[in-house]
Amino acid sequence: MEPAKLLKAIIETAIDGILTIDNRGIVESLNPAALKLFGYTEEEVIGNNVSMLMPEPDKSSHDDYLHRYQSTGEKRIIGKGREVRGLRKDGTTFPFRLAVSEVQYDDRTIYTGFIHDLSREKEAEQRLKEYASELEELVEERTKSLKKMVNALSEAKEEVSLSLEKEKELNQMKSRFVSMASHEFRTPLSSVQLSSVLIEKYAEPYDNVHIKKHVSKIKNAVGNLTTILNDFLSLERLEAGKVEPAFTPFDLVKLSEEVTEEMQMIAKEDQNIIYQHTGLESMVNLDQNLLRNCMINLISNSIKYSGEHTFIEFNTEISDSKCTVMIRDNGIGIPQSEHKNMFQPFFRANNTGNIPGTGLGLNIVLRYARLMHGELHFESEINKGAKFILSFTK
């Protein structure tokens, strides 16, 4: 096939639109794809100014731009490419990616425009935005509902102190309520989490900052709700006497390094967890799952109540007589007047502000420690951080 015929065949069958104009902006040729995009016939376009295919304000300014380029060489689209809108014959507009190249041919200048229709991509992007917005609204609704349940649970807890008889009755009601609420919310929360991951994956080609922002908000909200549910389930199992420690030998250093790596992933910006072990031994005989939960809970608190650009100390020590785990931070600290209430369920210090939390974590850690025949101690001053020490007799 002759080169000229081959080139013509390629242009005629191209998926994207291709048109050429002269140095005055007059259309000289269009391929079938371009004619289909704009809804014209060749006779209706060829010989007319290309601005007929543009909505305002590009329509009025196109000739000025062409003259300015020819006079100054200043490029806005030529050799660069840009996203613009096109005007169809029926008056509707559509988005497309325009790339223009300048060609010297037979002692004259012509400009070739390559048109890639973006309508489907824009529609898909809009659907993703709408879906992300719907998911965010769903999470907000679930959050409000769960907060109502948490408030109801807190009110029920206050009433427990009125009498021993009421305490038994309310504890039974609370267990049923927590179990029901937790199981009711786990399935929709899992669906929301999965959907947010899928949205993030499908939205990757568009690199849209707004989608990433909203997906991140959804993930954070789901994470906070999951933490709340886990705290309530742990408390319910403890109070129902369903937690039985399983003492088995395991490597404390290996466990601590795994926890450090896991928690570092959720730390704030430039917030570093520094782990160190003291002692020649590394094997202990405790319940590995319970100890892991204690470590994660305490380190999570340090992350939450400490600022960015800080460090968290995480130390373990095995001596001849005992095993200790220490977590220290430089966060907001705990007021001295509230030390006596720190291990009470649902209690939160008055300086926590809007930092999310249930007030159950330290109570759960203390009870897990005691199930393993250990103790939990702490030292803290307001604005000077806090130190928590788990100790177990060998």
C-alpha cells in the first residue's frame, strides 16, 4: 500500500477525532471520528472558522490566541495539550482532551488537532464522587446512631451505682445491648470499609484529591467505630466471665517488634515508636493475645494523646523475678486530681477535649493484666506525658 493511502486509511479509521486548520483558523479537513463527535457533515465545517466548534469564551478568543502565538510564539495548547469543551451542532457541549501540533507543509503552516472525548471518563468520575458522598453520609448516620447507643450505655452505667439489685439487672441488659449493637453494626461497617477500599482502587487513574480526601475520612470513621465496638465487646466478655487466659511460652521480643511495626503504621506524622529490650532472656509464659491487646491499647493511647514530631518509648525487661512492659509518651498527661478514676470504665480525663475514645481501654488493660496475675501502674503529670508499666511475676 502506498504511504499516502496508508496514512489516509489510518486517519479515516482513528478512534479519536483529527482535524486540520490553516494559519487563519479555517478548517481544511476532519476525519469521520471528529465529524461524529461534533455532529456535522464535512460540507458544514470545511471552509469555516474552527471557532464554530467552540463554546464561549473560547469561541471569541480563539483567533486572538492564534494571532498572538504567530506573533510572539507564546504557547497555550500547541505542543502541550489541554482539557477543553467542544460545541456540537445541536448546541450541547462535551469535554475532550485537545493536543495541537504545528506542521510546515508546502511552504505554509497548518495546525493539526487531536481530539480525545472525555465524556465517559467525566461521567465515571462524577459517579465515583456521588458514591463517595453517599458512603460518607451512611457512615455519618451510623456514627450518630452508635453515639446514641453509647450515650444510652453510659447513662445505664451511672444508674448501676444506685443499688446492688439494679446493678445485676442493668448489667444483664447492658450485655444483651452491647452484643446486639456490636453484631448489628459489624456487617454494615465491613461493607462500608470494603466499599471505601474499592472506591480508592477504582479512582486511582483519576488521581483526584477530593475523592482521596473523602475515602480517607470514611476509613478513619470506620476505624474509630470498629475500635469502639471492640472495646464494648471486650468489656462484655470480661464481665460475663468469658475470658480465660491461656498461658503458653512465647518470644516477648518478637511479639513486641511486631506490635511496634504495626502501631508505627498508624502513628501521626513524624511520630516514632522506639522499642528496646533489657535482659538476656526473651521467652515468657503468659497469654500472648491478652498481652498483645494490652500493648496495642497502651501504645494507641500514647499515639492519640501525643502530638506530631514526638517519640514514644516502648521497653520490655525480663529479670530473674519478673517481666515488665513499659510505654512512655510526652503527650497531654493526666491531671493529678483524676488519677484515682483512671481505671474506671467510661471515665475520661477532662483535658481530652475532642479526642475520640470510649474510656474503656485502661479498664480492659488492667483486667487483662490481672487475669495473667499481673499489675498495671502509671505515672503522669498534665502536659508532661504519661508512663504505664505492666508487671508480671515469673
